[in-house]
Amino acid sequence: MPKVVDHDKQREKIAEAAWKVIRSGGLAQATVRNIAQEAGLSFGAMRHYFNSQSELLRFAMNLVSDRVKERIRSMRLFASGFNMEDAKRLLMQLLPLDEESTLEMEVWLAFSAKSLSDPELKPRSDEVYDELRKVMMDIVGAMIRTETAKPGLDEELEAERLYALIDGLALHRMLRPGSLSPAMMEAVLTHHLNSLCDKEGSDRT
Amino acid sequence: MPKVVDHDKQREKIAEAAWKVIRSGGLAQATVRNIAQEAGLSFGAMRHYFNSQSELLRFAMNLVSDRVKERIRSMRLFASGFNMEDAKRLLMQLLPLDEESTLEMEVWLAFSAKSLSDPELKPRSDEVYDELRKVMMDIVGAMIRTETAKPGLDEELEAERLYALIDGLALHRMLRPGSLSPAMMEAVLTHHLNSLCDKEGSDRT
DNA sequence: TTTATTATCATACAAATGTACCATATACGA
DNA sequence: TCGTATATGGTACATTTGTATGATAATAAA
């Protein structure tokens, strides 16, 4: 029998090489040859793992969302009922606060932009968008039902506001890291969450 | 003397053709040949207006920001002192609410994503980011100084929060237009501005 | 009308890229 | 040890793309 190589592990290794290429050179540099070199493979060997470039890129995009989902799922949230600390921790997972998540989100931004004109990528982009929107609805909904939030909030409106705030912060951190520090990102998020709860208006963490 | 053609007008016409190509096919389709066809020019004629593709794309990107700046400048804001209606009108200019601004913002998103790995585009991207950040600071600052806002607000934090909210809404509208209506965008913005002003918490337009 | 200057077009050419194909190396089972 | 299935490497080829070059058309001034 043949040499034993974990086919799926190799595909992930190649996809992660694609991430690095995309991050440093953009999607325009995400050629089969460049990705092969980054992965330490020969150009011809790529064919054994991906039948086409678009299949490779689609896999690389899906791997980003898989990783993010996994990270969120592994948090074991709300084990003892809803609480704001867990909600905040979850939302912070959606901000580029460390090297790993920054890489993933920059790659995700590249794919999202491309998905606007690439039907192959659109379904997954939409799927992730909708899932995160659901997360926002769950958080805001729980805040309202547990009366953590101040009364009278519009669930859907607040969910969209929170979602836009998160993605706006993430976008700004990627575009202008020197202008928006991780501490400021966290402060804005904390302040926003407090503003949804406080009956008066003072800040608490 | 030669045939008379407004050189600058032609450059803008070509740049707008580039916008259309980018919107329908992404930056990957923004080839000199495709743009020439969209502009109704021959491939060879392009050379008379742009010496290289990167010069063309840089011009097309700059034209987006010029148009947005011009639109904001022409609003003649705060003619009779600061007021919330003008502030809201200004902020709405930064949301993709009609066909024209949607086109411009989708193109801007493509260029912004590319600027992360293209040193040629980064300066202008940063410049626009900083200018808009200043707009946010001006608005929040004016709200505070005129006591339109409730007391105790952190100017820088609220500016970043407002900025992130605007860009997040714009991004979501582009990525998932079916999930975020113009009416909802406006409602979220209105609600957010009110939340900065109202001493109690009720909504007013 | 003639001419010079500009606009436009057509084409050539090298480089890059995706895909396909074939050769070689490798390792596990018989 | 040997053979087979798999991994990997090398290369050919058509296509696309940016750039460069030369030819032609058009127009306004002399």
C-alpha cells in the first residue's frame, strides 16, 4: 500500500498557506504556484489535493468560518444561565484581538469582498452572516427576557445595532490598526453593552 | 491643431467604467481590456489616458473619495449653528441608500480590501479613514458642547462608536441587502443618535 | 487646402497563470 | 523482496494580461 498521508490534514495545511499568501499579498497573489511554495509543496503536487484553484479558495474560505464557529462553540457559554460576562466574551471572539483572529478576519474580509461578485463564494458568506445575526438576536433577546436590559428595547433593532458595531470595530481595526487599539475596541463594546442595561447611565464593567 | 477632447473628462469616464466592471466582476475583472470595452474605447486607446493599470486603478479609487467628499461638502451643513437634523443628514450620506452611493461604496470596499496588501492604495485609504473619523469627532464634539448630548459622554469613545456603527451598517447593507433595509438602517442610526441625547430613553426623530 | 497634432486603433510580445499529463519516489502489504 | 497504490515533482500548453510599438483617422490652425 502507498505512503500514508492524512489527506484532510494536508488540505488544511494548504488552505492555511493560502491564508498567509492572501494576507501578505491579497487575493491577487493567491495563485496555485504561490500557495504551493508557501505550503512547501511542488506546483504539480497541488493537483492531488484540489482539482482546481476555485475549489482550493472555496475550501480556504470555508476553513475560516469553521475555525471561528469552533472557537465560539468551544466556549461553553451560558452554562449557568445567561450572564453579561459570557455575552461579552462571546462578542470579543468576533473582534481581531490577537494574531490568530486577525489573520482569519483579514482573510475573511478578502473573501467577503470577493463574494460580492463571485457566486461560488456567496452562499457561505451569506450563511456566516446569518448565523452571526442569529447570535446577536440571541444575546439581545436573552438580555431582554432576563430583564438584564433596560425595558422597552426593540430586539431586532438592537441586534442589528450591536452587529453593525461589532463588524464596524473589526473592520476599522483591520484597516487602521494604529487608530483603534484593542483597549479602545473593548471599551467601546463594554460601554455599548452597559448602555443597553443601565437604567441611569453610569458605566460599569 | 488636433481633435479636441477633454482629457480629464475622458479619464473620469474611464474611471467610472472601471467602477462598473469592478462592481459586476470584482477587482479581478478590472483588466485594461474589460475597462476599455465598458468605456467604449479600444484597448490601445487606453494608453493615451493612463500609462499603466495601477495608475488607472489609483485614479478610479481617488475619484470615489473625491465624489463622496464633494457630496458632503455641497451639503452646506450647520449654516445656522449645529443641529441634529443636519448631523443626521450628513451621516446618512455615508450609508448606501441609493443606487449611486451603493455603487461608490461597493467599489470603495473593494479598494479598501485591496489596500491592505497594496502600498499604492494604502495612503488614500488611510486619508479617507482619518477624514471621516474627524467628521465623527466634530459631530460628537458639537453635540457635547451644545449640550445636545446627555452629560458625561466620552467624546473619543462615542466618535469611534458612531463611526463603527455607520461603517458596520454600510458593510452589512452591501453584503446582505436582503437582510437590512434602508428603513432599518435609518431607524438604527436615528435610535443611536437619540440614545446619545435623551436624558430618559424614549425615542424621538 | 495643407499640415501638424492629437485621438484612436491594431497588433506584437513577454510574462504569468490554470490545467493537464507523465515520470519518479515512497511506503506498506503480500 | 516485490508490486501496487499513493504522494510528489516536472513540464508542456493554451489563455489571459500588461506593456510597448506602429499605423490610421480626425480636426483645427496656417
